[in-house]
Amino acid sequence: MVSTQFTVEQNKASIKLKVDAKGDFIKDKMGKLGDIMVNGKDYGDLMDNDGKVTAKFTDDSLIIL
């Protein structure tokens, strides 16, 4: 399978995302797209649940995007 990985960064926050050959985001079986990182520290996960993207943080707070 051919895929591409890219990093989205703003200020000191970043997330690495993978896209398959068809242009679809690759997620794991739990729906995780990638880790939400700030200054190299993992603050949570970017999740995709049937097309609804959510930031789930380590303190269990959620932001629906």
C-alpha cells in the first residue's frame, strides 16, 4: 500500500497525518488519526469516528472539529 505522511504545524503544536494512495486519511482500528503534540509532548489524539473529527485530550476533554 502506498501512503504519504505529512505534518501539520502551527506555533509549537503539530500532528502527523498519513494519507493512502486514494487520498483518504489512514486511521487505526480505534479511529485515531494521529497524536496531538505540543513542544514534543503528547497531549492527546485526533480521532475520526465515521467522518466526525474530534480532538481527544489526555484529561479526557473533547473538542469536536
